[in-house]
Amino acid sequence: MVTMKTTCKLLLLVLLASGMAFGQQTIENNRICLDPIAGTGAYVGTPLGGGVCALCNIQNPGNVVDGNLGNYATVTLGAQVLSNYNMMIVRDSLQYYPAGNAAGFIIGPDAGLLNTAILSNLSIQTYRNGVLQQTATVGGSPALNLAVLQNTSTGKQVLSFITSSDFDEVRLVANGTVSLLTTLRIYEAFEGPASCAIDCTTDLTGSLASGAPTTGSSGLCLGASTNNPNFLTDADSTNFANITIPLGVACTRYIQMTAASTYPAGTFAGFVVQNAGTLLSATLLGGITISTYESGTLRESFSGASLASAVALSGASPMYQLGFKTTLAFNQIRITVSGVSVLADLNIYYAYIKLDTDNDGVPDCIDKCASGSDLLDTDGDGTPDGCDTNAIDLSLAKTVNNSTPAEGGTVVFTITATRDNTTQNATGVRVTDILPAGLTYVSHSAGTGTFYTPGTGIWNIGSALGGTTNSIALTITATVDTVGVLSNVAQITASNETDTDNASVQDHIASACVSVPVQICQGQSITLIAPLAGSYQWYRNDTLIVSATNDSLIVTTSGNYTVNFTSTSGCLSGNCCPVIIDVNALPSISAGADVAACAGTTSTLTATGTGTFLWNTGATTATISVSPTLTTNYTVTITDALGCSNSDTVTVTSNPAPLSANALAICNNNGTTGDASDDTFTIILNPSGGSGGNYSVTLNGSAVPGTFTYGVASAPISAGLISTGSKTLIITDSNTCALSTLVSPPAACSSCPPKVCVPITIVRSE
């Protein structure tokens, strides 16, 4: 991360007041204790809404988020009633923190003792996207916890609670009455695991103590007492010794204990005390001295305001840790109480130490840098500069659920970013994955606390690869819109830390490709062309194709085709996914058997096959009806789902039908020329047209016996009485083509009158 020393600016205040979100935030759960909310995205707001405090002011608020844990803001509260007064607002615009983590502030008095009445009236609030999530108070639910982070001349207090909701903002809020002008220091806002140790006190009780405590006094100690000194070393930390010195009595009393070990310089040493029944006043504090000894020799002493003091347990009679950071080794520690202008009634629970092996002012139990300062974290990543190598080891992997989808199908790419857990937490991580042409975005699912923007292809991981999270995944679902090889490439394009891999390790780029089969039809070919390079070798189904050493290859056979070639860089390269060519057989088609039909009659043609049909008549149905007058070829083409076509032809032979019967009807009077009622008639045929050869005849539905031949007049066909009327005559040739005609009978041929008598002249010859 880039360090940004934040100041309070009007723009930030307006944005904060409106609850405007600064875009999507990634999760930060690096599992670092007392992790300061600092760095690029952190900023400070000033009091907004709720709470009016005329004499209140905040100085140097930007110090809270500058990553320097020795810097602080000062907040002055006037003597007045406060209601929901925001003393400090710290927000992270780039990250949010998960429920279950602790959230809080490190504060301290600007001078003297931290007023426990102030502590009791403080609350901590968490927000998410400008919406209040929780408010924790001392003794409330959730409860605001107090701890002591005592490591300098001024005792630091840790105020925190365990959250149950995600948050990106922490507020320190004052409520209640402030009786005196009070100035607090606010060092930092922080978050971290709920299980972190904060107060590193080691009680010098039990086996850590050597022998019973010793006591002593000097001066006129009338009415003064030292009670139960042995309680300092027993195992019950609720037991306490007591030193009482009445008001105005010039008396000094002490309790000293000897540790079982000698502790080095830099160790914080002190006692947990309580002013019985009331607060520990600055006046009484002025009469308290804590000293260290080594085997009876005085080493160091601090008194009154020189002692670092912090509230260990709040309430009407709060418990305090009083002590100092030693500069000399010691094995004995003494607390001395002198009579002052107030009653001294001091309960003393136990002596304690806090080890600081590297002497950076941070006790060992929360020390992040074993041999360096913990007080500076300029990039705000939770690892102090003293041990921050800014080195990470990230890798990227990608898989696809179906490497050979069909065109129009759906594929799911899974991109996994992994952090080597031997390196530090990664921050500011971004991966770019833009779908190539031929793949259309459908949906995605990004790992918890990360987000993906399809339009830009940016997967913002941020600080999600931290703590116990070593890998995180993104899935992208896409449809396949074309054929051929489609490669989807993902690359780590940003991180705040430097990757430890050398330049030759390409684990920041990951790709997965899909081969969508290219469909061609039997008899077709397709040409594959490789990028320009030096030399080539093509393969089919991983078998070398002899003489296929050009940059292009003409393919007519199904198979998986790959090529190896020497790139312009001199490195061997090739296509990661094969080009899959499927040569599809032509669809089966039958137009049916040839048909012979009489000219002009209707024939039904039916094609069989699977696909779409197209006849040369323009018809697109499998079955068509035709009525050709001449012999005609009908061709049908079928096209299958893959676009392959095949054709077949059926011939309809058009046979000529008889055109005319050329029938001649002849009357027969049956010898009774005077009686037309018995006239019959016969029919003589000599048809034209037709196919030639023989033909058959039916008369009024009855077959006429005999042989009939085209071109030869037929024998007379008896048609019966003329009086019966017209006769239906059907001529059917050898191709079954028929002519039906109606033959009318001729006129009756019995037309002579009855015989008459005529005179006969007789002439005799000579």
C-alpha cells in the first residue's frame, strides 16, 4: 500500500455524513492483533451530527491513521453534558472487517490519571456503509472491554469489543457529564482477532515470587497500618494487601517483594492498586513511589506523575496499574506510600512485570517484530516496518469445466489466486481476466470479500489473501458463441508487495482454453494457419503428419490438430488446445422410386431423411404432388443440423394417353326396314394417340372381348339397340392410360314405307 497521511477535509466529511459508499470494498481479515486501521483507504472524520460540545476540539486527527503508532490526536472535552459526541471517526473506504473481530481504540491521558468517569461514559460504535451496526459500552451489551497497554511514561488504555457484524468504520463516542476539562490522546483505531492478548501482565505470584513480602515504615506512623502483605504473592488475584495512613500523618510505609528471577532492563515493573472506596486522585498518586532493587541494592525509583498509570478495571473504585519501564536489571520491587494531604487507603493486589525483549516499548505478548520497532506501520498492512519485508509469493491457476463445448454451450472458468503461507499477507491484489471474443459473459461468483467487474475484467482481491486465507477463487460462466480455439487468460496485475518469484517464473499468468469443434461436411476442406514463425510441424491426434511443415495445413479428415513451431523469440511454442475438426457424413436422402404416370395426371412424391427439404419445384415439404405432361426429373435436397447437404432425384415418366377413339357407329335394321324398333348398331374403333400396341375396350363397364391394335380398325363391336341410347366406351392402352368417350347411336336405318300394289303391264312378244 502507498502511505497517505490523512487530514480532515470538508469533502470527506460531506461524503461520510451522506453515508456514500466509495465503491465496493474487499475484506481484510489478516488475523493480526491490534491491527491499525491505517493506510491508503483510511481517513478521519470530525464530529458530525449528534452531540454539541462548545469547548470541545480535536487536534491532529490525521495522526490516528498515519501508521505511526507513537503519534496521536488530542481531544479536549469541556466541562458539560455530552450526548453522543463523536470524539473520533475512522473509516476505511477500501476494506471492511468481518464480524467476530475485535474493534476499538487505543487512548491515554494527556497528563496524569485517566479519569475513570470518562471511561465509563465512552462507547464504541461500528458502521458499515454509513449504517450503524453496534454500540458497545462499559457494562453494556455488547460490553466494552478495558485493557492496559502500558509501555511508556503515560499509560495507554485499550478499549474494544467483539463485533457480531461486519464493519468499515469505528467511532469513539462520549456520553454523559464531564465534570472537568479533560484532554485525551487517541493513538489509533484498530481491529483484529477476538482471541488476541492485549494486557501482557505477568503476576509475580506463586512460583514467580521468592519468599514472603517484606514490609517497613518510617516517620511518626500513628494510626497507620500495613495489612495482609502475604496476599501479594498468593494465587488469588482478588486478595489484596492494604496500606493505610491517616490524613496529615507524616508516615511512610512500604511492601517489597522478591521475584524468583532477575528481569532485564526494559522490563515494565509495577503494582496493581486501588484507592479503597473512591478514585485514585492525583494528590494520592503524588505520595506513591515504586522502586526496583537487585538483591537489596536500589536500582530505580519513580513517584507520582512520573509513574505510568492506567485503569485496569473501571467502576466506582477502579483498579490501576502503576509502574515504569526499567533501565536496569532487578529482582525486587517495592511500593512505598507516604502520608499526604488526603487519606491514604491503598489496596495493593500484586506486583507485575511486562517483558519487552527487543526494548521497542511493546510488550512481548503483543510484539509483532521480535527484533525491531512495532510502532511504525507506514503502509498500514498490519506488519510493522521493523519486520515488514513487503515480500509475497502469489500464484494464479485456471481451469475450465468443459474443454470441448459445443457452439452455443456454456462453460465455467475457475480462477484461483494463492498466497504461499510462508510469506506475509498480500494487499492491494488485483487480477485481470477479460473474456475473449467468442465467449459472452453470463454470470460470476467471487470469493468472500472480493468483487469482479465484468466490463473491465478486474477481480479486486485487495487484502483478502491474508491471515488464514491462502487461496481464493472466482468463477466466470460464459456462453460459447463461435468455433475454434478460445483462450481465456488471467493475470495478476497489481499488488502492494513485491513477489519473491524471479522473472522466469510465470505463475502470475494462468490460462485455460476451450476447443469448440469445427464442423465441416464430407467433401469439404478447411485450412489451419499458424502464426508466423521459423519452422513448423503439424500433428493429427498427436501423430506427426509427414511433410506437414508449412505454416498452413489443409484438413479434410476428422481429428485433433496441433502444431509445434519455433517462435520469433527462439522458444518452442504451439497451440495449447487442439483444433478439433469433425468431418460429418452427408445426410441420407431418398426421393423415392421413379414413377411412370399418364401425362397430366397427379403423382405423389415422398422424400425420406432427417433434416430440412428443398425440391427443385421450390417446395420445402417431404411430400409433393406433381402433374407433368412430359417426362420430368424432380430433385430434392436435404440439409441437416450441421449444414451438410445431399440430394436425390426421382423421374416421373409421362406416358401419352389416347387422344381420340375415332369411333364409327353403324346401324343394322335386322332385315326389317320398316321397323326401326329392332335396329341395332355396332361400333368400329381406330383410336389415335396413346403409346401404340394393343389396347383394351370396355363398353358401359363391360369388357369387350377381342384383340384391339392401334392403327388397325377394329372389328365391329356390338352396342345393342339404337333405342338404348349412347354408350360409354373406355379405351385403355398398355401403359394403363385411358380415354373415356361417349358414343352416340346412329340414326335408325329401317325407313321404307309399307308395300303397295302397283299395276303390272304385260307385253307379249311376238
